Amino acid sequence: MEGQPQPRPVRVNEADLAYVEQGAGDPVVFVHGSLNGYRRWGEQLAPFAARYRAIAYSRRRHWPNT
């Protein structure tokens, strides 16, 4: 997908979690509900990235995490 950030892994408390980020500045972290993953925030990242460092991650046991 052109223009979309590519997911990267981060290790947190012995779990590998996928996240995406765009922009710079103060961080804004997007946390999804029980049935989604970081992709839930795809349309919101770019508008927030104009002013902030927008970060969305997938919680444990949510796509693409194991």
C-alpha cells in the first residue's frame, strides 16, 4: 500500500509486537479494541502525523502478532 507505513516489530516484556508510526513531535499512541489491530487506525495516522508522532500497535494475540 503506497503511502502507508510498514509495520515494524518491537519487543516488550518477552512479546514481539507489530507497530507503525508516522510523523514527528510529541507521541500519540493509538490502542485498538478487542477485535482489531494497528490497521484499525490507518485513516487516522496521516492526519495526526502532520503535527505529532502517530504510533499504532497491535496488542498481544492480535494480527499480525502471535
